[in-house]
Amino acid sequence: MKAVSRHWAASVHVALSLIGLPYAAGTSGVCSKKAISRSFFSSTSVYMCSAAAHVKARCPVYPGSDTHRFPVPDHTVDWDTDCPQYSPVKYTAPTVLNKPAWADPEIGSFSPQFNSIDGSVDRRSHEGSYRVQNGKPLNPHGRTGLEGRGLLGRWGPNHAADPIVTRWKRDSTGQCVHHTNSQLPVLQFVSIKRLDCGEWAIPGGMVDPGERISQTLQREFSEEALNSLQASPSQRENIQKRIAELFNSAGLQVYKGYVDDPRNTDNAWMETVAVNFHDESGNSVSELPLQAGDDAGQVSWIDVDSSLALYANHLHFLETVAKERNAHW
Ligand code: BGC
């Protein structure tokens, strides 16, 4: 996670729609009984966001503030629906206005190149071209009741990446554990407890300017789950070596698109790419000692199960991973 402050608890429900499964690959068969169909990170996306109306992005009180959004009922979310009475509240958090390195200046004092790569900042949306009105980008999922940037640094899309690192749960003899109800093998994923809202989450974070998403995935995992920022140069080198192999393998991309996030505004919104890296044999990243770092309070391997309560839409990412890998859900 990077410097954008996030003081909120969320359980976002973004419906996922299947758009393509280019080829089927057999697993090495260690724990999973049947072949799974995969679309790898390097190829076509498996899941994109749906056009469902955002809900968290219309939460009455903006996170980390006592600013109330202008109410936006479902039928006025769409920009194309006439709404003459619409009068969004203006709010950009003081932390953003203080001009930290991760935030844009106010519009007027600079003119960003929207819908394109603007210097080192990628202002393209994963969802295609977005509208720009009076010099300001418009949220592609519609009205939110608040204009400005709130807690978000960038006008338009604010890009994040979520690494979902999984392994099979094993007993003391090394055998995969099957769930008593579903009889399916149980997956575990690396989860962090966020310091800002206390919720368990995937150790994701913001894409730095000029950074490739594959780099963000690896960096955020190292910083938050392995505490690489506090490691000595030699420890850090060891960590990087161990995780490079897993992260350089073809990941399973489970989501790419808009996130219904309570920090979203009419002019700034979150987007993410979530990719699953699976340690099938349990002897790569699984062997590294987890240590919480950066914005993470705790870190742990957690059993993947539909009853988990997780930050933002992270539970939906795990559902996709569990189903794709024919694991217990
Ligand atoms: C978090 C990601 C999350 C994204 C969208 C980022 O701040 O680090 O884990 O997916 O926001 O909510």
C-alpha cells in the first residue's frame, strides 16, 4: 500500500463476468483432482469488472472525514440520466492538497493528458476511454455525490495491483487437507491485516509512476508480507531471489478493472489488477517466514473459504481463484 490514506472498512460487491478461457492446462496433480482452465497474466484477462452500479462509492460519509456526499439514488447514478438538481459536495483531503509526491496538483495549475500515458503516470483506464468534462475526468461508473479527489492522489484512475499468493493446506505429514463438507482441497493465501482499517486483505498497493504492474505485485508482496523494507541488503536479495521465481511464473489474472471503493469520487477512482501466484508444491514462497511490514499490522496464511470477511472486493478475487483451482470454497 502506498501513501494514499485509507480509513475505511469495506466489503465491496463487484460482480465478475467471465470473458474468456483461452486454453486448458493440467495441474501437476499434487492436490487438485482435475484439470483447470486458466488464462494467464501474460495473456488475455479472465475477469473484468461488470458495469454494475457502484455502491461503496456512494457511501454517505466520505472515509476519514465528516464530509457527507450529495445523495445519489440508484436511478441517477448514470451520467446520461438527467439530474438537474445534482449538486456534488467538493472535497479533496488536506493530505492530498499538501502536494505529496504521489498526488497531482489541482486542475488549472496543470493540464494532465487524460486517457493516455502522461509522462510516467498511466492515466488510461482498464475499462476504456472515460469522459472529460470541464477539464476534469468523469467516473466511468457514474455519479458519487462528491467532486474533487477525496483521498485519492490522481485525477481519473488511481491504479493498484493485488498479488494473491496461494498454496495448498497440508497436514503434518505433508498431505493436502480436504474440507470435510466439500471434500475439496483447501487453499491458503497470504493475507495482511491493514493498519488503516484493521481488516484482513490481500497485500496490494498502488502502482508507482513508471512501474509495470508485474513489478508492483512483487514489490508490494515483499514490502508488506516479507517486510523487505526493513531487511538488510543481503536478506533482501535472498527474499527477492526466492519470490522472483514464483512471480515470474505465469500468474492467473482474476480481475482487472474498476473497484467500487468508498474513496472514489466523480473525478477520481480506484482500479486494480489482481493476479494469483500459486505455489503448487509448497516449497517456494511457502517456505519464507512471513513478517508484516509497511502498512501491514499482521500477516498470515489464511484458509480460503466463502465465510471470510475481507477488505474491499478481495473476497470475490479469492472466490475466482478457488473455483479456477477446484479448491474448497
Ligand atoms: C489496495 C488494494 C485494493 C485497492 C482498491 C488499494 O489501496 O491496496 O488492495 O484492491 O486499493 O480498493
